[in-house]
Amino acid sequence: WAVRTKSQALLAGGGHLEKQLRVAPDGRYVFPPELMGGQLFVLLGALSFAPAFYLQRERRAVWVGAGVAALLLALTLFWSSGCMLALRVLLEPFSVARLSTVLTSLLFAGLCAVCVLVIDRLPAQQIIQPTLTFLLCAFSTQLLGHAPRTFTEHVQLALSPLARRHETLDMMHARQTLLATAVPKGETVLTTAGLARPVVMLCDCFVIAADRGHTHVLGIGQRRADVDTLNHPATAWPVRQALLAHYGVRTVVFERSRWRNYRWATQHGQILGTGGGLQVVRLR
């Protein structure tokens, strides 16, 4: 199946595979359980299907189906061969990683079912039931690893000064203002695959390719390769110029912190504006 070649192609295509999955010892990719609550949560959730199946006789078919689905998802995410098969089918690391959301829901449903069954069989439900429900809710807050912040980090951020809490919002507002002023509507712009998504969300424009989405666009692999070539500082100007003409690009949007990579843009264009950590250049 040329597993490593496929992985390298996804990485080269701007998929940022390493941000969604983890390299296994055999060189393949797996999903890290830490991003969905950790190994303990996965283990407890998997074990919960047995008592739920045993105690809920009238719903055994439901729990068998849920258990089989959870097992298949776990094999897909945590077994390298299963993960690579999912990559070949879904074509997008982001989509594979999102299978963890379904698995988390199934595992948590099993844990909740076991807790409810136990509560129903204990005396003094008026005291025990709300206490266990509260503890279960408190435990669930620790499953926010894929947010990608933990519950503690959310609390710390909420208690931080106003300027820090609003810094991302202020940056996005500054970027939106810049792009609305400097980029004509319907323009095709050159930016990195990672920056493409926020650019098109903040501005009425088109991009060549993004790191997520665009998966089923015809020739997306070549488009992502061309984006890498265009953004590489060592690309010869004739090659870059031919690609820019091919995609009809006259506007370049990049992060100011990477200005050294875009000296070619300022040499062959005019700076239209700066804001929110971005710079916009109009090519001649």
C-alpha cells in the first residue's frame, strides 16, 4: 500500500498530518488517546459496555451495536494499519481525527449508563444520585483535550486580564479590516495552506488550496504542491511567475514574521497594508 509514501504525500500536500495524528514506532500514524481524555478514559469506557450489556437485558441489541462501533473506531484510530486505511478512504487527517468525537461519545454513553444502573440499585437515591451526577460532570470536564485546551486552561484563560482574553478577537478584527481594504472582492490570493482558511473566512476572496477542506477538488494534490513551490523563498522568479499567471494571482497575503520568505513579493510588487500580523502585497 505504500503507507509511508501516502503519508509523505499528505504532508507535502499541506495536510499537516503531524498536527492531527502521531507517528507510531513502525513509522505509520495513529491517533493519540491523550487528545480524547487519555488511555484511562478509553479503557474505562470500553470496560463499561460489559456491565451495561449485562444489566440492561431489554436493550442488549443496542449495547452490542454500540460496543461493536466503539471497537471498530478504536481499531481505526489506535491501530496503525487501521489509521492508515482510514487515511486512504477519507483522504484527510482532520476527518480521521474527528472520528475520535464519535468514539468519545460512545465511551461516555457507556460510562453514564453504568453509573445510572448503579445508582438505581443503591439506597438513598436522593443523596447518592446528585452526588454521583456531579462527580460525573466534573470528570467530563477533563475530556477537553481536543479543544485543544484542558478544563484548567479554560479557567485560567477566563481569569486572565481582558487584553489577553480579547487578543485573538482583536487580531482577527485587525486582519478583517486590512483584507477588506486591500483585497478586491473575488480576488484569488496567494497565501500559505495553513493561513488560507482564516483568510477566506475574513475576506471575500479565493485561495489556491487550504490545509483542510478542498479534499475532493480536482487536482488538489498538485494545487497544494504549487502552493508550497510559490511560498518557498528559493523558487526561481520565472517558475514563480508562471505559476502566478496560471492561477491568476496578483495579491499575496503573508504573516509579517515570515517577511524574509516574501522578499520576492516586495521586489515585484507594492505593499498595500499591514495589520493583525499580516501584510498584503499587490504584484505588478
